[in-house]
Amino acid sequence: MSVRLKITFLFSAIVFGILALVFITIFYFSSKSRQSYIDTRLTSVAITTGRFLSRAETFNPYLVQKIDSLTAIAFTRKTIQAYDSLNKKVYSFNDDDADTLITSEKLLNDVRTKRKIYSKIGEKDVVYYNYVDENLSIVIVAAGYDIFGWQNLRELLSILIISFFGGFFIAIISGYIFSRKLLKPLGYIADEVKEISAHNLARRMKTGSSHDEWYYLSDTLNQLLNRLQESFEIQQRFISNASHELSTPLTSISSQLEIALQRERTADEYKKVMASIYEDMLQMGKLTHTLLELAKASGSKGGIEIKPVRIDEIILRLPSEISKINNAYVVLPEFGKLPEKEENLFVLGNEELLVTAIKNVVVNACKYSKDQRANVLLNADQKSITISVQNMGDGIPPNEIENIFQPFYRVEQHRTSGGFGLGLSLAQRIIKLHRGAITVISKQGENTIFAIHLPMAEYLKETSIEY
């Protein structure tokens, strides 16, 4: 079933319920109003008859019957009876002699206790009234068929039934039109999305000026397309740069082998060629390993081992780790504001990946420092741990800071230096995988500070934040 029909049926069902409730309420209170009116009229007849009968010297039963027969009231087939204290009938009047009303002694006794009882016998409304004054104490039964009241109720019921089905039919038609108009923007959005592909990701949907749900949906899809376009562009740049970086050593190896095979050479010349090829192979192997690490860091947390990792121990390992990469690099660890409890120095994550991320940032700092030194400062507050890596170098131009975390990107002035431009990109992805962030503050010609922020393991547990 289409959404349009579902909305139509739902709308019609709601209108059906409202109309049914309103019409039932109208008919119920109209019926109660008729009953209240006839109850009052019959009670009035009973009281009048009782007054006549209590003045026997003026109104004898025959005269009262004449008066009852000539009285015009709003019902027909009248029956009026009176019973004394011994439940003996002392007066009776019927519009139709064949129309009799049988009353039990129990009911008469109940009326003397309750004073008045209303009931229905067949189509007739009946009032039992205990009339008492200084001259007389009798129970008067007044009954009649409310011909006009029932006729009005039947007419009202007919009007309500016709109005109900008419209103329900109108609700179905208007509901279908309403749902069609309501879902029209959704159809437009679906058609627009259908036209968008990887070849025209720059296309966007019109959001309009009314800030309603359709605007929100269109704007959300546009934001999604922005992210997809950015991801595609990054992916294309990544593939292009990776292909270039991989093809460079392969081209060098191929060229050297081709030249070496053109003529016979001495053993020393072959050794030089093989040494050059070996360096190219090491370079290519290092690039492949880095690309694999980047792919691993781009995945989900479900594929890596998560456990508490103590950050200060990683910081203490950095000097020896970095010296293995380059003996000229110097790392100076510092400890600033630290928590009193040792457990607040732990973060939840994968130790190998965290070491790789922090090491990449530190290596990058040493590499572009004037003195090849990097200061690593560890601080902690109630929620997070911050690792600040500072060097004294040329700094990063403001217009290039937002690009330094992209794969294979290198600052213009450092593009001739070694490396692949993957270290910072890999570090950022690993830190994001650990619910952290990296910020950069750089002053050209002075220094650059990379700050790595990681949430404490204790804070994640206390706030019940899912890792």
C-alpha cells in the first residue's frame, strides 16, 4: 500500500472517529433532553391530578376524567391512575379503554419511599408520583406516548446518519487530495536524488524558503551530498597520489633494470644497481605498510582490540622510539598538570595504534624543527588528557593548516623533503577512532603546536558514554 493511501485511510479513520463521537454525543443528549422534558410534563400532570382529587367537594372523579380528556399535552395514549395507601385503585383514566397499565404493589411501595420514579414501559414514558397533602395521600401513575419527541429524535437520527456518511465521504476525498499535496515535495526530492550520481555530485536540491520538515529533509540530504562529494574528492586525490607514489619507485626500478640489461657490466656496477633497486623497494614497502595502517585506522572500532592504555607510559617510550627512526631526532618529554589518581591517566583504545599516532606527530615535529627537537607536554583535567607537541620551525601558513591532515598533502615549502605526506592523516584518523581530536596552533617563523585530546577512560565510564 502506498504512503498516500495510508495517509488517506488514517485521516479518514480519524475523521470517522470524530464524527461518530460528535453525532453519538448529540443524539445521546437530545434523547436525555426529550426524557427530561416528558418527565417534567408527566410529573406536572400527576401533581395536577392529585390536587383535583384532593378537593373531592369540588372535583369528583368523573369531572377530573373530563378535565384529563380535554387537557392538551405533548403526548398521546395517556394513562392516569391513582392508588390509595392500601394500593387500591381510586382513580383511572385512559385515552383508549383497551390501553391498560398494570402496576405492582412493590413498585407502589417503592414510590412512597422514593417520592418519584421514572421508567419506560414499551413505548410509553411513565412517572410514579407520591402525592401527599393535608387531605390526601395517594400514588399517581401518569403515562403517555411522546409522539412529537420520538418523531423529532427519528428525524434527528436521519439527519445525523446522512451527515455522518456525507462527512465521511468528503473526508476520504479531501484526505486523498491532502495526502497528494503533502507528499508532492517528497516526490520532487526523490526525483532529484534519482538524478544525482557520482558524475554530478555537485547538484543540490532546492530547499525553498519555508523552514518546514521538507526544508529540513532537503537540507539534510544536501549536507549528506556535501560530505559524499568531499569524500569522493578525497578518495580520488588519495588514489591519484597513491598511484603516483607507488609508480615512482616502480618506474625507477624498471628503468634501472632496463639500463643494466642493455650491456654486460662488472660485478661492482651490478651491485650499485641492485643497491639502488633495494632502496626503491624499501621505500615502496614503507609506503605500502603506511597505506595499510591508514586503511586500518579508517575502519570501525569493532575490528580493533580496545583496552585501557596508560598515556604517560607511551610518552616515556617516545625518546627511544623516535631515536630508532633517526638518531638526530631529540624528544623532550614534560609532565604538567597530572591527576592524583593513576587510573585517570588511562584512555580506552588500542595501544599500538595510539603509539603510531603520537609517534607520527612527534616525528613530524622533529623533522620540520630547526634543531630537530620536539617538546612533548602531558596535561590532564577532569575529562580528558592532552598531549601537546611543540617544535621550533618555520611554521605552517594559515591557508594550508586545514589541508595538512589530508593524505599525501605536504606544505609547499616542504614538498621536496622526504616522506609521503601520510603521517598526520594517519594520526588524525587514529585519534578520531579513539573519540579524540587534534588541534593545531602555528606561528610562522616561530613554532607549531599540535595538541592531541583524548577522553579519560574513567570519564567515559562515569558518564556511561559508549566507546
